[in-house]
Amino acid sequence: MASTIHYQLKKLEGSTALYAYATETGEEKGLFEVDFVEYERMCEEGQVPSIEDTVYLIRKSEHDSNFYGGIRVFFHLYKHYLQHGAYAQEYGQMA
């Protein structure tokens, strides 16, 4: 059963955003940086950027479940960015 992932924008420099995220119990925490402006630029140039080209997961490990939590947050944030043209501030309460 998937748990709810909460996130919060920690810093925004130019088009690069730093987010903290965690499960609602606060057990699996992580940080990542994302740059949707760069992601869209790459797409417009005909490139097919991977998530690794867009998201830099701090302490990234594919065998760590918080890696997958970060990927889940990425898609939630990108949907918000496409709908509103801005980075989301937060979702839920960080434990």
C-alpha cells in the first residue's frame, strides 16, 4: 500500500527548486532539486530528457524507497507546473 508523500519547497534560485519530501509518518525523507524550465527547453529542442536529466535526488539510491518517493513527487509537481506555470509551494504537513 502506497503512503501519502508530502513535500515542501525549501529554496528557489532562478528556475531551480529545492524540495524536501517525506511520507506522512515522516519515516522516509529526502531532498531533490528540479528545473522544469530546463526540462521544457530540452523538450522544445527535440530532446527526450530522462528524469535524471531534470531531477537531482540528494543521496540518490535506486534501492532506497525514498528514491521512488522523489519520483512520485516529481510527477505531482510537474502536473502542478503545467497547470499553473509555477512551482508548487507544499502539499500536506511535513512531519
